Amino acid sequence: MKKLIIALFVLMPALIFAQSPFDKFDGRDGVTAVIVNKKMFQLMGEVKMDPKDKDAQQYLNLIKKLDNLRVFTTSSSKTMAEMKSTVTSYLKNNPLEELMRINDSGRNIRIYVKTGAKASQVRELLMFMEGSGKEESVLMSLTGNFDLSEISVLTDKMNLPGGMELNKAAKKS
Amino acid sequence: MKRNLYILALVATVLVSCNQEPTLQKYYVENSDSKEFITLDIAPNIINTDSLELSADEKKALESLHKFNVLIYKADSIDKSKYTAEKEKVKNLLKTDQYEELMKVNSADGGFSISTKGEGEHIEEFVVFAHQQESGFGVVRVLGEDMTPTNVMTIAGLLQKANLDMKQLKPLQEMMQKK
């Protein structure tokens, strides 16, 4: 019994702060990481903007539906390989649908989604741009509860990596 | 067994409520006399609005702001390990001291993070933590009461319009010159 309680206490932080398997890349040498948490999106969504400005309103509505954004960029070949294997194992454990695969002049871009109740409802969006040689690898994970068609609003305003590819993917579906 | 559980729960509550853990506030105080650190308090009147006519919203936003607390650690080129140690201390404080992290950016030679304390959109404290391997790190605490995101945006707009009272930043300037 005692052991169980101790174990619970030890596990508590891990349970409260749901960690993403990609978080291990944060703070690595040669990795640029950008992490935006739910609270940030909530606060951004609270900012009052001109109600007549339709673009801004659309943007605010979407922001409120987002949970987490993680972007990891690296050009170190060792980390690139690790990133790739992490993505592969993540996809094995979490069934995500492949939305799109682009091979753009030797650069492999894959976009995966986890859909919700409706097919266009996205709970998680994962994009992996595999770099080679001088090109950087980019891994982006966006979680929340939003519609695929709203992605273009995001790529326009937030300057996300692979915005063009994401736009294409959103239009196709 | 049940009684044991009660006792455990009680002990846990006591442990949580009398918080002996180091806080960011304590870190400021502890290091204020240290040579490597510079700490300064900045009053919100650094935003000189005498020449401006403030709207009600702008007034309200300014009133929500109480003070800025700044702490800067100058990286010593000789002692990299101390820089790393102090940086980790601040990072841990931000994790343990009931802060919620809004966002962070990390890259090979530096980065920054923004955290807040407060309930929902009623924010009592913003902490901006920026670090760069070559020059050191800085922590800015923005303390206030009910700083809503809208208020923050209003203040950001005011900063661009208003004059800054540079006298309050003198310690910083002196530090830069010494370098």
C-alpha cells in the first residue's frame, strides 16, 4: 500500500504534465525548438480586436481551439536520424492518418492528422519535413480541436513552416 | 490503514501549504548583493504619459501594472559552469514556483521563455526569461493585478507612443559601460 502511494506521488508530475515524445529534442545542441502552450493560445484568444475585422475574428476563433504547438528544427545529421525514428515510432503507437506526402526536389514532406468525430475535425496535426545534407529537418506538431479548413488562417497569420504544403493539404480534403 | 491515509493526506497538505521551496522572489533577494548579478526595480511610471491624453482603457491598463523586477546575470567568460548552474536554477524555479509556461524558444546559443502566474486571464505576474550563452541571462518579472491580455496589448501600444523615463534604467546603462 505504502509503496503504491509513493509510486503515485512519483508519477504525479508525469501524469499532470502530459509530455510529448518529441519534447526530448528541446534543449538539445543544434536543435531550435519553439513550444507554445495552451495557456498562451487562451490568452491570445482573449485579446479584444476590432469586431468588424473578419480576418482577425476568424483568427481569434481558431486560436481558442488550439492546445499545443511544437516546432523542432535541426540540421545536425545525428539528431535528424533520431527525429525520424521518433516520428516513426510515434506513428506506430498513435495511429495517425497520412494526409499528404510530397516529394519536393529531394525533400520529403509528410503530413499526418488525427481526426475527431467528423472527418474534417483535426485533433492533432503532425508534419515532418525530412532534410538531407544542408536542408534542415523540421518537425511540427499542433494539437487542439479545429477544422482542417481553418489551417489556412493559421498559416497566413503565424508563418508556420511548410505553410504552402499545409494549405494544399487543407484544400484537397 | 484508513487512518494512515488520513495522516498522509494531512502531512501532504501541510507540506504543500507551508511552502519552504525556493521562489523566484527569494532568488532575486539572495542575489541582489552578488557581484555577478544586477537587480533593479522599475516603477510603471517609466512609461511617461504626461504628453499623452489617455483613454479610459489605457488608464485602466496602466493601473493594472505595479512594477517591473529585473535581474541580470552577466556571463563570465571564465566561468561557463556557473552560468549554466544559475541558468538551471532559474529554469527550475519557473517549473516549481506555480508558474505556467506560455511559450518558449530554444536554440543552440540562446532562447527565451514567457511564463505567467494567475488564474485564467487575470494575470498577476509575467516572467520573461531570456538567455544567451555569450552575454548571460536576464529575468524580467512584470508584477501587477489583473493584467488581462487586452491590457497587455494596450500597454505594448502605449510603449510605442510614450517616452520612456530613462533615469530608471541608469543602473543598466552603467553596467553596459563597465563591460
